[in-house]
Amino acid sequence: MLKIFALAVLNLILSLQLLASPKRVAISWDYGLHAPRWMFGDAAKNNVKTSGIVRKLHFVKKDIENKNFKKCILRLNKIAASPGIRPWLVWQEIGCALRVKGKKYSLLKKAINKVKKHKHWLYMDGVGLELRKRYYEGLYVLYVYEVAKTKQVAWQSFSLLVANLDEFDKGQKANIYKLASDLAFSKQKFSLSVRYIFNSLKYKESKVLRNKLNALKKYLPKNKNHQFIYLKKNPSAPFDEKLISSEQELKLIHRMQSAMKTGELLAAVDDGVQLIREFPGSVRSKWAYARIKEIYYSLAPKTDSKYLLVKLKMRDAMKRCDGLRIFHWARYLFWKGYYEDSLHLNVAAYEKLKGQENITKVLMLMGQAAQFSGKYDHAKRYYLEIVKKHAGTPEFYRALFNVGVIDFSQKNFGKSQAIFERLVAFPLVAFDYDELDLSSKYLLWRSLQKMGQVKRASEIQNILIKTYPLTYYGLRARAELNKNHQLDFSAFKEDSMKVPSQLELWMTDKQYKSWEQFVIFVQAGWFLAAQKELALIPKPETLVENVFYAKLWGYSLNYFNTITLMSSVWNKEPLFVSTNLIPISFPIEFQNYILTNSKKYQLNPNLMMGLIRQESSYLMDAKSPVGAMGLMQLMPPTAREIAVDLRYKSKTLKKDLMQPQLNIRFGSYYYKKVLKMTKGNIPVALAAYNVGIGNMRKWFRARKSNQGIYEQRSSDPVDELWMEELPWSETRGYVKSILRNYLIYEVLNSKDKKVSLKQPIWL
């Protein structure tokens, strides 16, 4: 009997494993995934021809868009969905309940209880994390309501919240305990109320709570008053009293502070330098270093003769410090755009740091500061010292390249040719990135053209086209093969590498359900939900699969993944650069908004599309590490200025910036403003959009050869050379990438899929 039972169990296990084992599944990108982006225009406002769950989810989206949150909840509760979609529906239900104005308690509690019955939903792949966030947000809102209305029930919610305290931010944690102290006080549990106030203050300081503590003190037994010693704040001592110091150190610090207050800045710098030299390892020496930096920076923009002498004396004083500190001052001034001041300090740093490991960085900064100041002979001398003595370092390749750029700018094309020939001879792996190899090949080609070496120039031109087909320089080289510099993609064969519209992949049942849900969400217009499901199916492995997935990511409006995958494919196999695959990586989205604002501000829509592609890869909710937001990556302070100009009033501007319509409107207005400031020079305006108009002005003012660039209307290689000299590596690539995007969009959106490049090409 036991054996029969064991066999039955074994058969059951084997059958379950068979059901759960991966199976081969055919997936296609022709599942009606060309869903209209109905929330981004009028194309399909109320014309939904789909049926079933897709239609219902479509109108849930419309309810939310129209802020009909109660109607949204009613519609969600009528949807009969698969187990995989149910958690997502409840996530939306909680979200709608939270946004209902007025009486929301019963609606929210009903949605929250659904999650309590299925706690495993909180730990599911995909929607689980978002559901968990919204679930605890809902619990918190219920708790706040219960404290005010149904105190007995509130204790139950408090217990649940405290058990999951890590799910909340510091402000919420503080409020959870603050409200608990109110509950305890209402029951005359004064000691417990004090305890909860202590817990609240651990997370957030509150004057109100401290006053409440003092009021509670009289209710506590005497033996409980000792608790209050933990609430005493330690007053922060003045800077000079924090550390044990010698009399001389204190004397110098006081004297420096006094000199800064009275405006005797030279005396303050002298005292600061003395402090650094005599007490190099102290905390105060770091403080003095920072103050000296601030003092000199405040004078750096001043060019009157009376300030020049003061700055000279300050630099002489600063040069008495150790080499590393001088270098850091020099580097700070360099990145602030004061190249000549930086060069003076850097030369002193170099003399003190000779023979040390980081001397290449000092030499590179010296070379760049000299180059940007127009002291080309000095710059070449510093660069060539790197080339002679520091071969193989990253600075070696950049220094050699910069020498070639200087020779090219001075029209010494024979010398620049020799430099760039040397650079392109290095294997690609020698460079940290492709940019230097691409630019070296391009400038070698242009040097050869200028020298009249037609055969060798043609060889390099063809190498450039083959190696970097979809770059700004590669496209320019391709166009110059044709009469009238006509750019078309006829050389890129249709389907040069065949990519099927259907693939067979091994999938588990769970992965296949994710695929089915991906299709539903895309068709209904729930793109973020679709992206989460797509991330759960097997990852692409072959190049063909990468192209297939790139298209799927595009359907779900995640063009960052699309562009990344296609770039990877093209880098590994240029034959995939074909006429039918190029558009995958160059999306045409938000057309209504782009065309409307381009017309309003007299901008080229193809340029705006290229700008958006570079800024955000068409991700609506893109946010940079420095805080730039949305499709056109606007910084909040800039957006606030634009809002004033456009008389746009909103208390939720940051949130509004994630909406395509507003972001494109603001971004187009701002770019037009920058374009006017740069006198209509599009490449300069693009650089200024990226790094700031102030930084670009400082850089252009630094040397005489930059004068007149704003008015320049030329795409001649010599006139465009400034793009290769920019000190910001990101901006160098940024300008050329947008010009590349612009050219490709010009071709893709032209009637006959070809354009003749004008002079300049960006007009």
C-alpha cells in the first residue's frame, strides 16, 4: 500500500514538472501591436475597434486621464481577468481610490483588503514592487483617517504599519508615531504617548512635539522624568571651539576670518596659505583651502587693471602651497571656464609634481588650458611631452589627437595628416572609446582632401563609411560620394540580414503568460505595464533576437532599450544596417506635439525629433542624475523660468514635466530662446542646450579665434572644428549625435527618402 502511494506521489511530481518545464513557443511582432498612441493625440480618441479585456483596459486609461476615478474603480471591478493581470488591476484600483476626492475610505479599504487576501501578490515579479508601494501608501492613508475617526480600528493599522516600517520614508515614519502618541494620549496613557513621541523625533525633528513633551512632563510619575535627558540637543560649537589647537593656528584662522569680513582678500589669502603650509594635515587647512578657492573665483571674472595686480599677487601666494593643492585649484578654475588663470597655477603645480604618477593629468590640463586660451605653441609643447614620455596612457592618445586638431585649425594640413595617420594606425582597442578613432579618421580624410591626395582620401572615406555608417561623420562621408552631396540609404540593402517577424523561443508557462499580458497591455495603451511583462520573458541571445526584441521594446514605448539593442547589433554586425531596420532605432512619436511646437517657434521638426532622441530616447519619465526631467530633459529651475514666460501656473510643475505635451512645449520654447542667444547657429545652440549658455560663452570668449563663431554659417571641417575641441566630452558627442539624428530623420521623413546636404547642412 505504501509503495503504491509513493508511486502515485512520484507520478504527480513528474507530471507537474512536465507541465512546468519550458516549451517552444512562437511569438510574433504582428499581434496587432501597432496600437495607436491614443493618449498622445487625437488620432484614436474614441475609435477603439478592439474588444474584450483590451477595450476595457483602454477605457480604464481614459477614465484615469479624465480624472473619473470612481468610474475607473467601477470599471476595474467588472473586468474578469487572468490571475496574472488581477494584481495589476488591484494596483490600479488602489491608485484610483487614493485619488478620489472626498469620501474615499470605503473604496480604499475594499481595494486594500483584496491585497490582504493575496499577500503573495506583493512579492510577484513585475507589478509586485509597484503594488507593494501603493498598498502601503493606502494603509498609511487609512491609518491617518482612522486616527481622526475610528480610533479603536487605528490601533490595528498602527500595528501593521510598525511591522512594515521599512516601507515608509522618514517623514511618514515620524507621522506614524506622532499619530500613535495622539491615540495614547486620548486613552490617558501618558508614558506610552511620550515613548511614541521619542520614536517620532528619531526620524524628524519637531518643535510642536517638543512642546508637547514639556506639557506631558507634569502627567508622568517622578521616576519617569529621567526620560527627558535623551531629548537635550547638543548645541554645535562655533568652528574655532570644536578642536584643540595651538595658539598660532587659532591666530591665523581668526585673522583670515577678520580679513574676509573687511574685504581685505589678499591678506586673507596670505593667512590661508600660511595656515595650509604650517598645519597641512589639519581640518582647518582644508577649510582655508576652500575659502581661498572661493576668494579667487570671486575675482576671476574681473578684468580691470586694478584686479589683475591683486590676482597676480594672490596666485604668487597660492603657489607657495604643495603641488597637489595648486593643481586642484587650477582644475577648479579650468572647469569654471577661467583657462588663463588655471594655466598660471598649473605651471606652478607641474614644477612641484614632476616625476609623480599623476603628472600626465597636470600636463593634459596645462595643454587644454593653453589651447583654450589661444596659446597654441605652449599647448603643443605640453601635449608633446605627454606623447614622448607617457605612451599608452589615456592622456597619450588624447594629447596626440589635440596636437593634430591644433595643426588642422592652423591649416597645417601636412602636419595634421601625419598625426592622424599615426592615430588611425593604432588598433581600436587602444582607445577607451570609439569617439577618438572616429574623429581621427574623419580629420585624416579632411586633411588628405586639403592636401589634394585624392586616392588616399578616398580610401579613408570608404573606411569611415564602412566602420561608422550611422554617425554624423559617416553620413557626411557617404553623402560626398554622390552628386550634389545627396544622402540616401539606397546603399543599405533592404533586409541585408533577414529578420523574421516570428521567433520560436523556449518559455516556461509563467514566461508565456507574461508574453500574453505584454500583448494585451500594449494593445490597450498601458505601456509601462507592458514593459514590466516584456522584462520577464527570456532575454535575447542572438543578434536576430536582439533586433526582434528592439522592435518589441519600441512597441511598449521604451526606446532606450530599443536604441541600446540596435546600437549593439550594428556595432557587432554592420550588415544589419538596412533600410527597413534603421527606422526601428529612430522613432517617430508624439508627432502632433512636435509639429505644433516646431511650427509655433519656427524650428525644424526633424531637428526636434533628433534632440528628443538624444536627450531622453523618447522616455516620457526620463530623469537624469542631476534632475533633468522628461522628453527634452528640462531642469526644474529652467522649467520654472519658462513657466513664468509662458504664464503657466501649476502647483505640480515637476509632475507636469513628465507629460509629453507640456515637456515638448517647454523644451521647444527654451531651445528657441537658446537659438536666439546664439544668433541662429544650430550646432552652438545644441551645445549650449546641453552644457548651458553661460559655459559656452565663457569658452568662446577665452580666445580670439573663437570670435565670430556665432555668426558663422558653414559646415566646412575647419569651421566645425570647435566641436572637437569642447572641454566637455559628453557635449562633444552630444552635438554630433543630434546632427546625425537630424540627417537620418531628414531622409526618413522625406518623400523620396533622400536629401541633398546644403551649406551649412543644418539649415
